[in-house]
Amino acid sequence: MTKKRIIQAGAVVLLTALFLVVFLRSIKDWGQVLRYVSGMDWRWAIPALLATPLHFFTRGLRWKYLLHHEKRGIRFSSLWKGNVVGFTVTYIFPRLGELAKPLYVARREGMRTGFVIGTCVVERIFDIMTMTALLGLYLLGSPFFGSRMPVTTAKGLSELQTLGGLALGLAVILLAIIMLFYFFKEKALKVAAKVLRFLPHGPRDKVLNLLQEFIDGLRIFHNLGDFVIYVALGFVVWLSITLYYWLYLFAFHFPVPFIWMFPYLFLTAVGASIPTPGMVGGFHTFSQLALVEVLRMNGNMAAGFTIVVHAVQLVLTFVMGYIILSREGLNLFQFQKWGKADES
């Protein structure tokens, strides 16, 4: 292991431990946490369990509208399996997981790797924008809830507005950059060629070819109909994820209006984006924060809820991912080899 990899691994371990300590210190009574978990209403927990893999299917349906510009008749099984495999690898190798999904589908469907990677970048940007839009709906609806609104202080609403504004700003900037790449493709490639002129001829051509494939993956901006459908499906994806968490609130005897879950969804997504194995630490800390500070849930109940929903997500995804990979004779380390092969 090189010095660079040791430093990276150490940083990941430190980051994971830091957030995990913050979460564990928030728990005041483990006995009460266990009582909340054991007292779950299974009439709601079972439907929640069945809803866990739903987002893999909705993500696959959305992804199809990005990929069909390159290839018609893509097998839907490749799309939902690609999402499962991507999340499975991400839980072990956070950085590698971002490439596992496009590499899997590109190889399985015989598509250009750079093109598929470009569509995944579009997905991430629109994920941010969709979550921000849902948070905005919550904030706009807050006057109608009155005293029933869990976040009633001006400070709490202001903090949510600030976070939402920052996320939206980031998404808009990234969206503007990739749209410039797409609509000014030739100029972008010329600028890239000048920037990369210090590289030898062979490697430079490979990078430029990958960049061209990446830009081609942004074709969703060329067709207004597909674009509108894609945006709508983005809401379907995140509403299906919201449904999973919402059902578990009923299982924990803490029912709330569906729209109240949007801040929780937003904050947990922030925590899940922190590059720790299995989202450990980051997800837990932000889930606890959202439940206690936004929904005013008891801290020990929030800890039990967080542990359960995270464990179910993790275990079910691992099981599905393992089955898919084993049936195709692959393993979690195979994607690193594929990545190197695509570069050569």
C-alpha cells in the first residue's frame, strides 16, 4: 500500500470515527433505545422493509431516459442491477462505488464508459436539485401547519433555508458548467486540449476521448420532452425513498404528515454524502440531528430509528448486491480492474 493510500484510508477512518462518536454520545439510555426498537409495530415495519429496494427500480426507470440517447432497448434488469451493485460497492469503497454503477452497465450493455459516467454526473446534480425542491415545498408549506409545525423557531427555519440555499446554489453552478460543456462542445474540447498539451500524445488523446464521451452523455438537454420526464422521475425517486423512512416512523409509533419528512430526507442525504464506508457515522449523525431538531423526536427513539433504518438498508443492499455479483462471477474488487482496462 502506497503512502497516499495509507493517508486516504487513515482520513476515512478518522472521519468515520468522528461522526460515529458524535452519534454515540447523543445516546443517553441504551436500554430505552432497545425498548423503542423491540416495541416497533411490525404491521408498518414489514411494508417499510418491502419498500427498501423500491428506489433501485425508480432510479433505473429514470436512468433509462439518459441512456437511451446512446442505445435503445437497454435491458431494465441492467439498470436496476447497476444501481444495486453501485450502492453495494459504495458501502465498502466510497470512491470506487461512484464508478461501479456506470462500469457495470457499460460493460453489460456494450456502451461507451465515458458516456455512461456522464449520465451519472447528471443524476447526482439533479438529485441535489430535487431534494432542494422538496425542502423548499416544506418551507413554503410551513405557514399552513401553524403550531403543529415541529420546527417553530425562526432560527431553525433559517438554518434549513440556509442549507437548502447552499445546496441549490451548488447544483445550479454544476448544472451551468455541464450545460456549457454540452452546448459548446467543440470549444470545450479545444480548451481541454490546450490545458492537457503537457501530456504525451497517447494519454492526452485518451483523456480527450473520455471527455467527448462524457459530453455525449449530457444529451438529455437536447430533448425537452425527455428532460421534463426525467425531472418528474427524479421526484418519483426521492418520494419513494421518503416513503421508506415515513413507514418506519409509523412503525416507531411516531406518525407525521408525509411532507414533514422532506427536511429529514435532505439532511440524511447530506450525511450519506460524507465518504465513509457504509455511510456509517455521517448518516447516523445527520439522521439523529434531523429527527431531534426538526421533528422533535425523543433522542433515544431517534437513535433506535436511525440504527434500524440504516441496518435494513445496508443488509438488504448487501444481500441483493452479493447475489447479483456472485451469479455473474464478479466480486467487489473487479471494478477496479475494469476501470484500469478502460483507461488502457
